[in-house]
Amino acid sequence: MVLGLPPRQMGDDVLAGSLAVNLRFWDRWKGMNMADMGSIERYLEGQREEHLGALCEWLRIPSVSADPGQSEAMLQAADWVQDRFRKLGWKTEKLGSGGPPLVYAESPPVPGKPVVLVYGHYDVQPADPLELWKSPPFDPQVRDGNLYARGATDDKGQVLTHILSVAAWQESGQKLPLQIKFLIEGEEEQGSEVLGRTLPQIADRLKCDVIVISDSSQYAVGQPAITYGLRGIAYFELRVTGPKQDLHSGSFGGAVANPALALARLLTAIKDEEGRIQLPGFYDAVVPLDPVERRNWQQLPFDEKKFAAQLGVDQLVGETGYTALEQRWARPTFDCHGLMGGYQGEGGKTIIPSWAGAKISFRLVPNQTPQQVGQQLRQFVAQHSPPGVRVEVIDLHGGLGVVVDPNSPYMAAAQQAVTEGFGREAVLIREGGSIPIVANMVAHLKADVLLLGWGLDDDGAHSPNEKFHIADFHRGIRASSHLWNHLAGCSPRAQLQS
């Protein structure tokens, strides 16, 4: 496990486009696999409609953590998932204070076997803009083999696959071969504040050998993937203030600085035409990509023109000298997410607005920290703020990037489980998105991580018409069911390090 650092030099045998099953560990598993996976498979086949119905039930709860008006829905979503654990007969409770509760549950210990912690979240992104949804965001609808609803893939559908898989073991008469703990939070979309505060106090309770997270995507349709790296994030608000009140643009225009124009000038100065971010010292901590890593990514099937067409853009743009996969997975980036201020209503209103603002973020690679980038941003703003306005940088949230070791036996176990669940060997990728709490959890728990995404790139997480391919939902449950069997064949982390 490496946090905030680049992956160690990886040979072609490790990153060969797809991670081959480690036969050394697999030979050991073959003699230890005592579970009747056939009975679990038959149970899963017979429960497909019930499993989809359970997901739809959870998706109908509008658990938007960014909306204070949905606080009751947040509690309802937490209660819903906790009830699933109660029905399993597991120990379960709500943890944390001062925000949405953390739902914790655990199965009985299994001496001598690894302990797994499954992490996920029950909160979802706001559904805006509502007018772009083809069906109501909290009324799940099936179309063309997909289930459409906010939270379908991010993250209710994906985390539910693991809950349903442990239920399948129990309901089919099989004893779970290792202890599994669940921690499902309600603030992942807003920076995991409650979990961040609570984690030091509950670290002993969460103690585990490996953390399993399904909150990402496959590589492509029909091509599952195991993710070994996530970018970090540093999220800010810029607020530009000018005159004490809105002014008549005819009477004052030309003599008073316009905060909206000042903001636009500042934003466009952050990144040059080559896609390079201009904050002082921004690239000092960025380690060049490993040539082996770059070569193996180039071997993955990827058509930039087709990808652009899928997104509805004329062409892809990004940092010069890097492919689209490298830009998305392993290079730092800057983006503006929203603009505020001025007149937004119908018709015209000729004003110089008194203020303007923007929500912005930087995706970070290992070795970069949100604190460093915050200092660099403030230095840049101080050097480039236009005259006649005041600029404030407001910290919102951040998290470190994570890179995990693809050589671990847990990774080999996951590869075998994904192959059995999806019928195809997974490729090894990085993911451009961020799960800010992951690095914090690993630092406190000293555990390995498995990032197993069942979604697809076009699922529309954070966008209108979010979906989850129903076949992948069921494949995810199946892969998860096999995962517990294969992880039980690994030694606990302490034994692996001895």
C-alpha cells in the first residue's frame, strides 16, 4: 500500500494490460475452497427480481446530503440499510454525531481468517437540473436494460451488491468464511466530515486486513476492471467582491471593475493553452509516470474519437504530451464546476454585479496534498487578482490520492472473483475520480484496499439520467459472493508481512 506516493516500479508481468491470477495463491485456494458456491449461485438466480426491487426501494429515498431540506430522507436511507443488517442477524449500530449517521454492521469473527471492511455511502448528488431527466430522479425506471435513478450507480446500487451477496451466503445455508464489517456513510458527496471526525475514535472497531470499495467503473462495456489508483481532490470556492451593491452599468460601466469579468480573467489564467496549471510550484511534487505503466495503458483498447463522440463533444482536449487515459487517470487537473453572481432571471438587467463566485477543484496525483494546493492557489490569486476587486479563497474539502500494490494476494483473490462473476478477466486501471476518505481510512486502519467498480463510464454519476446496467448489478452481486470465498483463502495481513 502506498499513500501519497507513486506506484513502485512495476514490471511487465504485473501490469500487462490485465492482471493475471497469481497461481501461487490460487494453488493454495483450490484445496481450501469448501463453500458450496453452486447453492449460492442458484439462490442468486432465483432472487434477481427481489434484489432489483430492493435497490429500487432504496433509490426512492431522496438522500441528498447537500440539501438541508432532505435531512429526514437522509435518516430514512440510513434506517433502510441498517434494517438490512438487522434482518441478517448482524450486530449493527449508528455511529458519529453532528451530521448524517454512519451505519456500522459486522458478522461474527472467524479466527485465523482475514477481516474485510466494506465501505460505501447512502448519500447521493443533487438531481438538478431536473428538466433534463427523462424520468423522475427518485422514481426508478427500467429502460433498455438499465435502471435509471439518482444513486443507481453512485453508490447505492454498487454497495448494495455486497450486502445482497452476504445475504446470499446466509440464505443458501452457507457460513461466511471470514468476518465482514460494513461502514456506510451519508456524507461522501460532501467530503465525509462526520467520518473524518469520528474515524480516530472508531479505528479499533473498524480494524481489518482489507477494505473493499465499489464506487467506480469498469473499463468498458463487457470489460471489468480492478482499480489500483485514485486521484485526490482539493475543492474551493472563489468569491470576487467589487462595489458595495449592484450598479447601473450605463452610469458606472467603464469606471468600476466588474467582478464577473475579473473572475473570468482569473479562472482562465489558472490553466494555459497547453493544459498546464499555472499555480506556483504546482508540479513540484508530481512524479513522472512510469514508462511501463504508460506502455501498458497504450495497449488497452481505446479510441479517442469514439470516446469524444460518446460524450457529445467535437474533440478531446487536455494537457499536451499525454493521452486521454493518462490525462484522466494520472495527471493533475483543474476544473470550474459552477459560476455564481449577477442577474440570472428572464430578460435583461443591465448591472455591474457587486460580487461573483465560482466553485472550482483540482484533481491531485500522489505526493500532492490539498493543503499545498490551497497555499499555491492563494499565492496565485494574490499575484493575479485584477485591480478594483477583492478575491477570497474558501476551502471546501479535499483528499489525498491513493495507489495500491497490484501484487498483493488480496488483489489476486479479487481478480479470480471478478472473473467468476463477470465471465471475463479484469484489466488493471487507475481512476480519475476521488474518494477523499479512502486515504484517511488506510492511514488509520493500516489496511490494503480493493477498488472494485461494477458501473460504466456512461452511467452518468453526478449527471441527469444516472443509470446502472441491470446485468452488471447482478454480476456485481455474483462477483462479491465469490470474493468472500477467495479472500478467505488469503492469510491475514499481519501474517503476510511477517
